[in-house]
Amino acid sequence: MANFTININALPEIPYVPTQYKIRQESCLTGVTGVPIGIVNDTNTPGINFMFSEYTGALGWKTFKISNITYTEATFFNLAYNGSIINPNVDPNVVVQSINVTSVDVNEAIPLLFANYDNGLANKNASIGFDIEIIDTNNVSLGKVRAGIIFLYVECIPRVAKSPIATNSTIINSCNTTVKVSVKVPAESSRYVSKFISDGFGSVSGTLPAKITQDTTYTITIEGSTSGTVSKYSSVKLMVKEAATSSLFLGTKIITRNHSGNIC
């Protein structure tokens, strides 16, 4: 019977621990959002997607290599370097992107490397997986690990804009027509309010035109005629725009009164 000697060498310990980073989309963003990619951090550094949770190599890093990249939804979520998408290779062992990271410090992003998602096309969760290999400053490969980035889709739920003008109360009698309204102002915004009065029978409370920064109530009034000889049709209009220079009216409120035959 033959004798065999088998030598089992211990696998080298890779001195970094990969992460599975999650990116949560903000509701109702537009365009393409790029999230910077970093190597490792030792503080809470917001806004950067770090690939390693720790790095224990004796020497610093020189080259950051990416291979075996896979996308679940490449049309809207992908990895890009210097403005170009990093495309997969048929051979997973082929390096598809090699980046000099000698000048990249802990807690910093790798220049020009981003995880990009297109808000206009995103419609579901997605993920990117890839192998990372670090070459240290002695040009020694420290091994290859699998890392990933997960994109969490958030459905856009548009804010419901306040109605520009809300009617609070209406009183119509033989002596006047009176309507109280509130002009609504969105949070941290403003509105420009103006008026049109056709004749001396009408009025609007407050000094107008005016820029307002909070919800404001106005009383619109048309006084009734005290003379039987008046044959007139009066109108008062309250108008709301975003700014004095805006051409678009966001809302109007009009009241009218026919004085003919209506004596107070």
C-alpha cells in the first residue's frame, strides 16, 4: 500500500473585514444620486459608503482592485469610476477596475468612485456585489474578499400642497356680502397677496398688496346700496401668487353683488 504525505498550509488571514452597506433612497429625489465610496473609517463619517469595517494590515494600501462585479438592477443602480459605469467581465477573476489609493486616508472617500442610483428609473430594491483586493505599499496582495452595497427603494409620496385660499365663512344679506378667507403659506415659504376692487362698495381687510410668510385671514366685503337709484354690479377679487414677479396665480377668490333692486 502506498504512503502519502499531505501538507496542509493554513490559509493566510486577510487583514480587512468587508461590509454589506445599505443606501436608503430619499423620497421624491430627482436625477442621479452618487454615494461616495471609502475604504475604512474609525469614526462616524456620514455620507460615505465604506467597504471595510476594519483594516489590520501592517502596511498601508496602494491599490484598490475590483473584480467579479454583479448587478441586480444595473439600469438604475451601479458602480461608477471617473464618470463611467464599471461593467462586469465574463471571467470573474479579471480585474475590472484598479484604482491607486495611496493618498486616500482613513475616513476619506476614494476620489471619483461612486455608487450611483437613478431616481427616475428606480422602482425596487437592488444590490451590487463585487470582490475587493488590496495591494499594500510593498506591492503585496492582501487577499480578496466579497463586499456589497444594497439599495433600498422608497416610493415617492408627494407632499399635498395646501389649498392657496380657504373660505372660512360667507354672509349675504340686504346690507352686505362678506366672506372671510385664509391664504395658506407652505412651511418655510411665502406668498404674495393682492386685490382688485371694482368700485367704492368693495373692500378687503389689511394692507395689500403684501408678502406674507404665514397663514393669514382676510375679510372681503361689498357693502349694499342705501339708495334705490343705484344700478351697479360690484366685484372684489383676492389674488395669490408665489412672488410679486410671478406671472402665475396660485389661487383667487372673487365675490360679487348686484345692487339693482337690493336696498339696505
